[in-house]
Amino acid sequence: MAMVTRYSIQDEVGRFLTIDGFFSYDDADAVEFRDEDEAIDELAAYPGCTVETHQRLSNFPDFTATPSIEKEAA
């Protein structure tokens, strides 16, 4: 398992943006963005909201992340 970083959009009371464009308190319903810039672009449609960063375990590593120096040296 690997840790992956994901981004979500939350409103001022802590609800998460869902795929349907509504907000829910259940973080399992949250839209997860892999790229922070993509989340920020989507944020423009929701004034007063913020982009939040969280990490979670995944069965698959995030291959879109920048490789570390240690891996490049190997």
C-alpha cells in the first residue's frame, strides 16, 4: 500500500463537494482531485469554498507524482 495525496473542495461549514455538484458532510461522497491545480480551477465555481489536502492509503501508488531523487539514482 502507498500513501497518495488527494484534494477536495469544502464549503465554509465543512461539507464536501460531491460529483453531483452538491455538498455533503460525508467525506466518502467527496470528489477527489489528483491535481491541486485542477481542484483550484473547479473552486472558481464555488465562491467561499476552499481546497483541502488529505492523504489516504491506496493499493496503487500515485504514478503522476514527481519521482524522488532516491528513485532516480537507483
